Amino acid sequence: MNELFVVLNIKEYLRYDKGGEELLRRIYSTFCCTKNNDVHKFLIEQSINFTKKNQSVTYLVFTKIEKEMVGYFTITIKPISVYCEGLSNTVKRKIARVSKLDKENEQYMLAAYLIAQLGKNFQYENDKRITGKQLLNLAIDKIREIQYMAGGKVIFLEAENKEKLLNFYERENGFKQFNKRPVMSKEENGHTLVQLLQVL
């Protein structure tokens, strides 16, 4: 049990139909993430429908004392391809237990837990009440709970190709790069996301 934060699955609100959804949207109105518009947009516009359709599940993080929303994260399960090159033998052995090796392409094919969204609330300086590391650890703790009930071995996430972000995930939190994914957008010419994994 975390002493500082409470993590709530938004399905707990959605059980109460329209009333629960209205309450959820009022909570969402207190969220602001100007540093990453995609994180803000997903919570406001997509998290409820994605959770209703079981495409992913979003969790809200509140401080225990003030009961204010300081962030959120979204978890789902996705198939991934992991190149063997660059991985240590220890990591390869662990991944091999839950994957199929495509020897021709030297890739492991597996299903993994995806931390699809990770966002701090910058409204009223709520971001200062939780660190990025604390928020990430809450997401990983939730995945460990799911792992206890259903198994699985690998967590992954995608980050913009920025040195500060990559340092945060790799040096500070032990994730390893395994691939890159190009993303096309109507608003821009597109960009590349770096995929990183961690073995539980």
C-alpha cells in the first residue's frame, strides 16, 4: 500500500453509468498537461471510450491527504517484436520464456504490458506533489499486480527521441531500447518514437 498516493481504476466510476462518467469528467477538468498535448488529449477525449471497450485501462493517481489528482497512467497489452541485437544474454533468456523466436529476422515475438500513457497534472502546481519516477513506479506496481494474477514478463513504453526523456527511462529507471516506430500525423510530417522495455 502506497503511503502517499491512491490509484483508482476509472472502471470504478464507469460502473455508475452516466453519473459516474459525469463525475469522472469533472475530475478530468482539473487536469492540465501543457508539456505534452497528446497526454492531455488522450485523457480528456479517449480514455473513457478505450476503457469501456477494454482496449486499455486508465488509472488516476490522487494524493492521500489533499485528495487531488496529480497524474494518471494507462495500461494495455500489445504484441511487440524485439530484436536480439544489443540485448544481454540474461535479458534474452528471460524474454525467450514468454516469446517465439523468429530466427530469420532475429526477433522475439511476444505480448507485453504497454504503459501507453503517463502524465503528470500541472494544474495548480500539482506536478510538484509527485515525481515522474513515483508515477512510473505506480504504473509498474499496478502491472506487477496484474502479473501476479495472469503472468507475463515484459513491460514496454514508447518515448519521444529526446535525450532527457531517454535518460529518464534508461539511466534512472532501467529500461532498454529495443526498437523505433515511425509515427505519421496530419498536423506534422511525422516523428519517431523510441521503444523501451523492462523485464519484470
